[in-house]
Amino acid sequence: MGYRYDIRLSGSGGQGLILMGIILAEAIGIYDGKYVAQTQSYGPEARGGSSKAEVVVSDQEIDYPKALKLDLLLAMNQKSCDDYYMDLKPKGILVVDSTFVNQVPIPRAYQIPFTRIARDKFKREMVANIIALGAISKLTPIVSARAIEAAILARVPKGTEKLNRDALRAGISSAKKVEKIITSAPANLLENEDT
Amino acid sequence: MGYRYDIRLSGSGGQGLILMGIILAEAIGIYDGKYVAQTQSYGPEARGGSSKAEVVVSDQEIDYPKALKLDLLLAMNQKSCDDYYMDLKPKGILVVDSTFVNQVPIPRAYQIPFTRIARDKFKREMVANIIALGAISKLTPIVSARAIEAAILARVPKGTEKLNRDALRAGISSAKKVEKIITSAPANLLENEDT
């Protein structure tokens, strides 16, 4: 039996989640050489402004490309956090944009203000998704920072390469800081109530 | 039982097929209000330079989001045409970019030189995918030209709206011309040998 790693990236329309999904899938599939399926679904409610993109990774061909129980959930707003956290596996990782997510439903969550970093450091909210990709590359074993960088540079508009490379690095640094906080906290504070 | 309509967009990396898939999915899902799943898959062979994006449309939630037997295949190069035409349903529609596809495996195919039109009319090969979307909106009942236009304008870079709107219209016109040729040809020439 091979492995399967299920990721959902969620938030509002306009936060660049679908581009994130494509970059993450291309990083893992093209640059890291694993099997990847990347999916977005829309229904009649799609005008509501919610957005999600899914990435499934495996060491063998993927029969069922929709995410099932999640190894990683990125929630870029409160609604997507509330709607999807119950789909996490017991040891699944929750990463939230703490600019917009104030109530975290499980204790073991990585809370990073992606949009505030984008705003304060780069004066461009639109790079919040690239900062989040940097954090994900640090917080999970599923993709290398090198592959993420190559995939980003292949997808972003010409002339924005430096901005996006800097945003990626800011994301990696932000995750390093949060990892320290989480791993130094007493274990009982971090127990996953959702198990 | 509801309906299901399976589309595969295929060609070379760099032809903008994934962006096409997203625009087509958003046109049908967000603007036309149907259920849509949009998927791309990568394997260890993904560096080879082939690219494909799939769009599945239904009047109900889509359990299995990968394309099965195809109602519509767009082939933007010869290899993708050769690799995938056998996945067409007997009455499925084959649309090829005749700039690169010289050998059409079934008689009933819409041959339109998307890339040559992009090059000659717009001096930008990169709009070949938008021209192809225009043709698809004319040749199939699955998406309205109005929805495609709204989805394109929401996705393309600021400042390129007029270029892309003109490319869409050029695609619609190109399909009108080809439709006339196909529908006026003797029926026996058009019989699908693949049935």
C-alpha cells in the first residue's frame, strides 16, 4: 500500500487559492516527481464568494482525486475554518491566516497572519497566498522549498519574480517562528480535541 | 438520472490549458450555475511537456471528478490528439488546433488554426487558448458565450481585457465558419469511424 496525502486550501474568492493549488500541485508533481491531482469544484452556490482548491499527493496513480480526510487544511478565513476543520485527520495540520481567523477550533493550529504580513511587508495583499505556500513548505514534509520556488517562478507574471521570491521566504520565516512556539508549549495545551 | 458532460483540454505545457480549464469551469459553475469539477493530474512523467486539464459538468454534485469517456476533446498538438481521441464517446466532439495537428484521426473533427489566428491577428500566440474557448462556446451547448466572457474578464491580467475579448470573438467567428463547412459536407464523409 502506498501513501496518500490530502490537502485543502480554502478561503474567499480573490485570495488566490486556485493559483496556490496549481503552484503546489506543479511543485510536487513536476519538480518533486510524485503523483498529484489538483481539483476545484463549483456548485450553484459558487457565487457566494467561498473558494477552495484541493491537492492530493501519492506515490502511485491517484484513482480518486478529490480530498477525503485531510492531512493539511489551510483556512484563509473564518468561514472556511469553521466549515472544514472537521474533515481533518486526527493528526492533520491546520494552518490559518490569523488576520481573518480569530477563533481556532482545535488547539494544535498554526496561526500566521499571512495577509497582514503581505500588507505590512510588501504593501500587496495579493502575495498572502505565496507567503502561505512558503509556510506550508516549512510545516509539512510534502513539498520542498526548492520545488515550490521553481513552480512559483514558472507561474507568476513576468516582472514579479523578486516580489514573489521574497514573499515565499517571508512565509518560510513566519512558519519557523510559529513552529518554535508550538513545539515549546506544554503538551497538554496542544492535545487535539478532535481525536 | 442527471446528465454528465466530460471535457479534456490537451496540448503542450505553455499553451495555457490549465488557465483554460479554470476559466471554462468558472464560466459554467459560477456564471451558468451548474455543478462543475476541474482537475489536472501530474505524474513522474510530467516534465515531458504535455499538459491537460479536465472539466466535468453535471446537473448534480459530481462524485467522480476525473473525465471518463469524453463529450469534448480539445487537442492543441498532434501528440495529445493521438493519445486521447480514443477516449471520445461515439458522438463526442473533437476540436483541434490545425496549426499543429495535421493528421486528424476521425473525419468529424473541427479543425481551426487557433495559434495561427493568435499570431496573425493579434501578434500574440498566448491568446490561442482564449480563441479556442470562443470556438468551444460556439460548438457546444455546455457553456454560454456570455458566461465565458465574464469568466475570462475575471481571470486575465488587468490591461489585457480588450485583447482577450477580441480573441474570444475571433474564436466564435472561426467556429461559425468551420460549422458551415462541416454541416454542408456529405454525411458519409463525416461518419465517425470510431463508433
